[in-house]
Amino acid sequence: MSVTTATSKELLARPVLKSAISKAARRLMPMLVILYVVSFLDRTNVGFAEAALGADKGVSAAAFALGAGIFFIGYAIFEIPSNLLLKKVGAKIWLARIAITWGIVSACFAFVQGETSFVILRFLLGVTEAGLFPGVIMYLAEWFPNKVRVQMFAIFYLAQPFSQMIGNPLSGWLINIGDQVPGLRGWQVMFFVEGLLAVLAGIAAFFFLINGPEKAKFLSGEEKFALKEVMALEDNIKDEHGPRGILAAMRNGRVWYFTAIYFCLQIAVYGVTFFLPQQVSSLTGQKVGLAVGLLIAVPWFFGIFSCYFIGRAANTVAKRRKFGTILFLSTGLCIFGSAWAGTNHQPVLGMIFITLAVCSFLAVGPVVWSYPTAFLAGSAAAAGIGLINSLGNLGGFVAPILRTAVNEATHSPTGSMGVYALGVLPFVAAAMMFATRRFSNKADELLD
């Protein structure tokens, strides 16, 4: 064990490896962030169209909640097959294909005619986007050693706040502009333009992404060797101490444990995100549009800093467990606080609580993903990461339905009771994250 540990530390300390990691980050991360920016924008911009779809096309609140959530059913069904195909054909082609096809579907929302077409398109959006997020997680795990991987995950997660900072004002602006175009509605222009952005991002990804260090022309021969050497060493450790193969990964208890944690996280993320325009509109008394879009950008702006700096700081197993537990607790408390502020007509406090909730759930995501990528490799990684993301993302299906159902059952005039319901799950995740110390094993020591 000591020899392997010393070898691993020695490799990570070599200047040539640090140079390779730096070059890889500069080349790959901007494109991956752009892909996730347009992805997150296209799955959440529906919140800006909720009222308009109801008024123009008769989409009820229940149908909207179903459509918002059914995205994750299509996403879950095709997630693992998509991840396995990415492993077979390579990220360069597969991630580009995903972006282009979901962009086409997203643009088709401009032609929604009623509840049926809305729900069908949301399902198809999930089908076409399936595999993007876990594919990138697996891709990064093949390029970057465990010690720096959380930092890369955190940079990738920056796409969420960037998407909301840029995307929310963009969506509001497109709606305002589109309402002035004869024969069109603002929400139609928003969907079409933002779908087109995803198509363009997919085309760009084909030219910028590279399938593995050995094909990277931007790396020298020494840098390629150093990066492949450390990644091969880590894969050997994972194979020795983790599940091997697809079936073994899908039966593994740790995989299911982190699936449950990720499910709780997604309940919080999408329970807040889908309804954020309406919640901020209710808090401030502003109509959904550019002004609300600019206000929504504030929490995501601060989320950039929490995500990046915590990602850099959480570089050991003990620190990841501590940060993960604290951030989940903070997420739950701040969701409760935003609900209280809405009930008591406290817009400033409401925005502060929403900002802190966003900062917390953004920063905890990379921490969660650092665990499965530390014990899964090869086909086990493709299946295990796909399983965690697909079933975990069903939280995005449950969240809007749970929130709507609780509000209707309690006749909540401000919708706060539904928000309270969403805030419970992060506390469950906090307890589970704290308990991850029982998963510590020799692989943690070797990779830490």
C-alpha cells in the first residue's frame, strides 16, 4: 500500500502532469460549460412560459407540473443506454449529437398547441438530452485525477449559475421582444432562439472535444504519458476496490446510496428552479419579464463563487464529507426561510434566503459526484454514473408535482407550504452525507 500511495503522490507532484492537467482544463472545460449552460437553460426556461402557456394554449397548472416533471422520465429511461453508447462511440460524437437533437426538440416548443403537445415535447426533451450530464461526469473522470476532479466538477457546475445569470434575463428579454413581433408570442420566440443556441453548441462541441489524452494534439508526448499513467493507476485502484462490470455496478450498495442522496438534491434544485420566476414575481410584485429575470440572476451570481471556491477546498474525503453535510443542511434551512419570507411578505429576506439556498445546492453537487467517480471505472462507471443520475434526476419529476400537490391540499395562498415540503429532503441528504464515513476504505486512502 505504501508503494502505491507514494507512486500516486509522486505522479501528481510532477510538473509535467500539472502542465498536462492545466492544458486539458483550458481546452475542454469552456466547451463543456457551454454545453451545460444551454442544456440547463433549455430544461428550465419553461418557468418563464408558465403563465403564457396557460393563457394562450390552455395548459393548466397540473399539466404544467406534469410536463415540467415528465422530462425526467424520458431522461431516466435512456440515461444508462446513452452513457454506454458514449463509452462506445466517444464523447466527441455523442455529446455533440445530444446537444443538436435536444436543441431541435427545444425549438419545437414554439409550436405547442395545448397540454398534450406540451407534455409530449417535454418527454422528448428528456429523451434527447439523456446522457449529457453523466457523460460529461464520466468524461472528466477519464481526463482528470481524483485529487483535482472535484475542482473540475465545480467548474462544470458553474454552467448552472451562468445559465441562470445570462439565461433568465435573456429569456425575459426574448419574451418582451417577441411580444412585439406580429403573429408571434414572446414565449414562442424564446423557445425557438434558445433551442437554436443548443444546436450551434452541439456543432461546436464536435470540433472542440477530444476522445482521451492519447488523441490530444495540444499535449506533448511527455504530458500524454504522464496523464495516461496516473489515470491508469487510479483505474487499477478502482478495479481492485470497486465493482467491475455493468451488473456489478448496478447491484452495488454504494451506487444506490448515492442515488438516494442525488435524488434528494434534485428535489431541492428543481423544486426551486422551475418555480423561481413565479416565486420572485410573487415576492416582489413584478410581472414575469426582464425585471424578474435580472433579479433571478442575483442568486446565481453568488452561486458562482460558492461553487468554485468550495470545489477547490474540498480536496480530501474528510473535507468533502464536512462540506457536503453542511451544504445540505444550509439548503434545507434556506428553502424553509424563503417559504417563511413569502408567507410574511418579506421580499428582501426572501431573496437572501433564495440566494443562500442556490449557493448551497450548487456547491454540494460537485462534492456528491466526487464519491462515485472515486470507486467506479470503465463499464462500471458508465452504468453506475448513469444509474445515479437517471434515478436521482427523478427528483426533478417529483419536485414540481409534490409542490403543486401540497399547495392544493393545504390551500396555500402564497404557495409556501409546497416550498416547505421540498425543504425536508436536503436534511435527509445531510444525514446520509455525514454517514458516508462508513464507506471509507483503502481506495480512499490511495486516491486522497
